[in-house]
Amino acid sequence: MVGKPRTPHETESSIECRVLQAYNSKVKKGGPAYAAGKTLIIFLYTGGGEWYPRKVAQRLPKDLVYADVWIFSLLPLENGKYVYGVAQLGDPERQAPTWVVRIDDHFGSWGVTCLQ
């Protein structure tokens, strides 16, 4: 989980840096034996601010400890719909395919739009 900044140091750090810190923290916690073959999902709740999934993906280590890394980011509501940005950071090309997922307010339907 990458939450809103709580300290002046976190406020100065870019979202990209904070996501990479979260990845590194999780790797240190379990190491290759724990992470091998697993998918790491990072929930991003920053309260706003731009960031670029491809930049983060390209800064990840070439040999990921995890099989894949995904980011789920809660975006502002749109007409009562929950909106999430979803990016796959661990794809081999480091292109970070990204989607927007809109879920209706009753969670009965949703739509997915590919951004890149």
C-alpha cells in the first residue's frame, strides 16, 4: 500500500519513488524464496498527483523477484462510479499496459478502457 504522504520526506518524494520504495520493502520482507512465482499487487492511494506507470516499470530491476507487479490506483469518483487506474508494471517489455476500470455505485456492472 502506498498511501498519502504523512511526513515532509514522503511529501517531497515523487509517487514513482514511493512505489519503488514499496516494491523494495516487500522484496526485503520475504526475499526470492517468498516471492518466486507470485504476483505483487500495490494499492496506490495518493490523494492525487500525476505519475507515469511506464517510468516506474522501467525503474524496476531487470530481473524481478516477483513474477509480475500490478498497481491499482483509486481515482476520483465519476458520476457516482468508482474509478480505478490499473497498470501492469512487470510485463517483459516494461511498456506498462494501463487500463481504467469504472464500477457502478451498486457494484453490479463495470467497464474497462485500455489507455496504452
